[in-house]
Amino acid sequence: QIFAPSAAGSGIPEVKTILSGYSVPKFLGPSTLLIKSTGLVLAVSSGLMLGKEGPLVHVACCWASVIAPLFSKYGANEAKKREILSAAAAVGISTA
């Protein structure tokens, strides 16, 4: 929790909060993506019994949040950003 405190937990409640219109700063940033992805890979490869669905939703939404500003259509429009995040959440669930 030193490098990315927002990487703790599953992430689904916060993603639902963001999709409902609230702003959670630094929750979907690149540092969270790096720490969450590394922790997820290490936890799953070590054989821990855990649910991968929540962290995968969080990682997918982080990727969407990092990539969306690269496109002018999605970077400036909050409604379009939420559409991308909802699609990313569906991708995260489907990969688990």
C-alpha cells in the first residue's frame, strides 16, 4: 500500500462508483495498473485460492482509463469514458 494504495481490494465497488458518475482520483492510473497486474500475476501463479474476477475488472478498467485519452473522441467526453469503462468491466469479467 506504499506505491499504489488504490490497488488494495477487488476494485469492483470503486468501479461501480465511477460508472455511476462520481470521480475517484488516481484509482485508474498507470501506477495502480502496474501494481495490481503484478500482484494478480504473483498471487495466481503461486496457487493462492482467490477470486480473480474483481482484480481483473479493475485491471481492465485501468487499461481503458490509460488508453482512452489517446483518442480525442473518448478523452474529453465523460459519458464516452464511462461507456469505455463499462465495456472494460465486461471484458474483465469475461476473462476470469
